[in-house]
Amino acid sequence: MSSAEERRAARRRAREEAAATEEDVTDSREERRRRRRQGGDEEAEPSVEEDTRRSRRSRDEVEEVSVPDTSAEDEAAARAEEERIRQEQEEQERAEAERRAQEEEERMREEAARREEEERQREEERRRQEEEERLAAEKAAAEQAEKERIRQEEEEKKKKKKGFGGLTPEKKKLLKTIIMERARQELHAEALRNKEAKENKIKECCPNLPDLSTMAEAELQALCKKLHDKISKSEEDKYDIEVKLATQEAEINELTLKVSDVKGRFAKPVLKKVVRVERRH
């Protein structure tokens, strides 16, 4: 056991002995009071004073016994305790200083990262604003060009309208009726001309046959041969016309496709990718 534990044990024993002595003194006092009540007051009073002196003397002895001369040990223990406390405080201060240094370093890194992030955001915002300004300028230029085109088209339309001499809606309607009537008459006349030409062509190609009953055999053979030759020639002409018509239709379709490609109204079909294989000689 250490000296401090021995001192604590001695003090605990001294307190126990003092408590026992106090109990004895208390019991003796109670006994004397009881006797005094029974009639021995003169004899009991000195005994109480004597018991009091005895209890004080025993308490002083206990205190002298319980408190030995340990000043040197107490001073050494106090110095050791102070040194330990001082070392703990120094360690705590060093740990606190290191923690503060780490926190400061972390704060500086976070501050640098935050500044870099803010700079990057500012740069992105500046680029975005420049892009928006460029798009707005292009849009404004396109709108201005569209307005100019529309204005030119309107001016051209006005110039074309001036050729009618500023007709009123009634006059325009009357003019349209006259034009349609004239067109209808021309179409009717053209249809009559085509019909007449067709009849003339038929009469030319198919003349009226003579009276076969009065014709000789040789004349009939010659007539049959002539009609056969005309039929053959008509079939050849029909074939040539059909071929020519098919060629013209193909050319018309090709030209229509070209015009559609130029105007951009024809959607080109998606062609399949073909892998070219080189021929081996």
C-alpha cells in the first residue's frame, strides 16, 4: 500500500474511535441524567463535567494519532500532482494547437476550393451570357432579314396590283367572269377542232369501201392487200406513239423529281449501305 492509502486508513480508524468515544460519553451522560432525575443531581453534575473533559481529551488524542507528521510526503505528492496536471495541460494545449492548425488548414483548403468553384461558375456564367447574346443577335438579324423580305414581297405585290388600274371588287369580279367565259368558249372551240381533226384523220386512214359485189377477184385481192398494209402501218404508228408517250412520261417524272429536289420538297429515301468487294484477279 502507498503512503496516501495508509494515511487514509489511519484517519478512518481515528474517526471510528472518536465516534465510539462520543457514543460512550453520550451513554454516560444519559445515565447520569437518569440518576439525577432520581435524586442525585449534586453528585451527577461534576461527573458530567468530568465526562466532557475526558471526551475532549480523547478527541485530541485521536486527532494527534490520526494526523501524523507527513508534511514532506504531502509536499512531494502535491508537487508530483502539480507536475502531472501541468503535463496534462501542456499535452491538451499541444493537442488543441494541432487541432486548430488542422482546422485552419482544412478551412484554407475549403476556401481555396470555394474560390475556384466561384471562379468556374463566373466563367460559365460569362460564357453563357456571351452565347445568349450571340444567339439573340443572330435571331434579331434573322428577324430583320425576314421583315425585309416580307416588305419586298409586299412591295412587289403592290406593284403587280397596280397593273389592274386600281379596280374595285365589283369590276374585278366582272373581269374574272368575262375571262372565264372567254376561256370556256376557247376550250369549246378547241374541242370542236380536235373532234373535226379526229374525224378527218379517220376518214383519211379508213376511206369508204367500194361496192364489193361488182369487183373482180384480182381487185378484191389488191384491196385486201392494201387494207392489210394500212393496218400494219397503223399498228407500227401506234407502237411508235406508245413508246414515245412512255418516254415523254418518264422524262416528265424525272424532271418533276429534279424540280422537287431543287425546291427541297422531296424526301430522299434512305439508301442501304453496300459493302464493295474488290475483285480478285
